[in-house]
Amino acid sequence: MIENLITKNRSCRRFFQKEMIPTDTLRNLVNLARLSASAANLQPLKYILSNDPHKNEMVFSCLAWAGYLQDWSGPPEGERPPAYIIVVGDTDIAKIFATDLGIAAQSILLGAREHSLAGCMIGSIKKELLRELLHISDRFEILLVIALGKPKETVVLEEIPPGGSIKYWRDEHDVHHVPKRPLDEIILSE
Amino acid sequence: MIENLITKNRSCRRFFQKEMIPTDTLRNLVNLARLSASAANLQPLKYILSNDPHKNEMVFSCLAWAGYLQDWSGPPEGERPPAYIIVVGDTDIAKIFATDLGIAAQSILLGAREHSLAGCMIGSIKKELLRELLHISDRFEILLVIALGKPKETVVLEEIPPGGSIKYWRDEHDVHHVPKRPLDEIILSE
């Protein structure tokens, strides 16, 4: 069951932009992060939700998309994410957010997948611009933007031979391919 | 469904030590991490499995347990984890492993929970000792030890008022309590 969900939970970069995501859905996703483990149980992560077109446009203007796809600068109008969850770290609580961040983001995306949504964790952010546009206080370190929406692309996993290229790519039918290293390459000893 | 799994997936520090975990189960858990998202799809994380008593003892000797429980130095013989997954970062592939680490660890623990196992992410590690005991090459940065086993403790979540203490604690029945911040405290704006 969880294997199925994890397998289906692929990063998605094109969405049905008109299919809005209600605030309650975003709150439920953040709640999954809230219920997840946190280093020393400090729970230093906080969340900014965005699901209205104007706020979304501001967030979108701060993002860089899909580094390996040189000919594609991101989703065009009509295929942009209808929602975002911005994850920030409360520096009054902790200075390092590393493991918590991935735990929280994975919980959010697995929850999204269960709602037939998809998303993408975006770390390539114009942080100072985002801070200014959304009036984010200096107390909060901007860590990650999670784009969310109903997926408008097909993503497939493929296994690569040891040492093969891990760069994702799109084929002529616009299917997005994600090469994964084989299990025996990533298990060092057992 | 995923909410139920995430809620039940509580950090566990006491186990039925005699109930071994087969290598195949550990491999299946690493496979969940393998299938999860990775920043720029680099997949720099690698894994060392341990499920035999001698290797387990070496790993155990490198760990610090439950910082908030001052009177408890870790599980006694008989309640120690019957298995570990050690997560390391391959510095030939990347130098920063932060978000990947939490994503992978969360996938592993959710998978464990589905197998009626439980675990604990332990970041407080005597890294140089572990490197020496397990002969881990300098190429790999030791990031996290995930302890795994059949749980021998009850863990309950509780909601704290804003600003309440987040320190976990054990009651007189040896039940482990984990206070979580309320949702409205961690959502800054919507």
C-alpha cells in the first residue's frame, strides 16, 4: 500500500491550473507534517498557504523549474500550480531544519497523492523576493516551496544501470522519465 | 489512510530485541527510500543494513538516546533494536543531503509501520567510532541511524496549548507522551 503510494508520488511540474485546491485540503496536508517526527520534537517548521490566483502569481515569480530541462522554463499560464505550501523554519525555535524538512515535505506529498493531487518540492527559490512579496519576517528562514495541483503530466520511473545518467528527461510524447539507481547500488552492505 | 499511518508512526525506543527482522524486509524498506523524490534526482544516499546481534551491538554502542529523558540512558539488553538502517551520503555525488535525508527516512519509517514495526531516527551518533567499527570509507558522510524493531512501548500524541512545552515525557505506566504544537500555531498565513 505505502509502496504503491510512494511509487505513484512523482514530482509533477504541470497542472490543471483552474482546478483550485480548497484551503481545508492544504490545512489537512500541513496537519500530516505536524503529526510527523521532528528532531528533538522541537517542531520548528511553519507553513504559509497559497491558493488564490494573485498570491500564486507572486509565489510563481520566485521559482526556478526543472534544471535538467534546458528548453523549458517552467509551466505556462494554464498549467501552473493552483496552490503552494511554503515551508519556513522558525529561527526562534531552531537553527537547523534539515531532517525535519524532508520528513514534513514527504508527508505532505504522500497526503496530496492520496487526494489524487501531485506536487513538486522546489528548492530553487528567489528567497529575498519571496520574503518581500509575501511580507515574511526575518525570523523565518525560507526553506522550500511545495507546488500542488491536479497533475497534467505523466511521469514514469525507470531503472538505470550502475553509473548511468540520473538526469530526468521528457520524450516526444511529453512523458517525463525519472531514472532511479538500482537497489544494489545504494545498499553498501548488509 | 496515510493520516492513520502517519499518526501511528511514532518514534519508538524500546523493542522486542529477540524478534529479528529479515534482510529482505530491510531491503524492501530501503527500496521505498529509493523510489522517493531526491533533489535534482541525484540520489546521493546510500544504506548500510544491520540485523545480526554482533553488528547491532557495535551500532548500539555509537548511539545516544532520548535527550529529554534524563534518567534513561537507552534501552537495556532485551529491549534493544533488532535492526538498523544506517543512512550515509555519498560525497562523490553530492555535498548536501538535507532534504533527501528526511524524505528517505520518512518513507522507510512509514513502510516499517505498515509491517507493524516501529523505529526511531537517531542523529546523535558517535560518528567516528561508527566509521571505525563498521569500516565506513571517508567517501561517505554518516547522516542518520534508523533503529527498527517490533515496538515494546506505547506512544501517545497530545496537543499542547500555544507556547507549551514540547519535551516528550514518560508517565508512571511507562507510556511515552509526545506533545505536538496546534495546527493554528504552525500555519502562519492562508
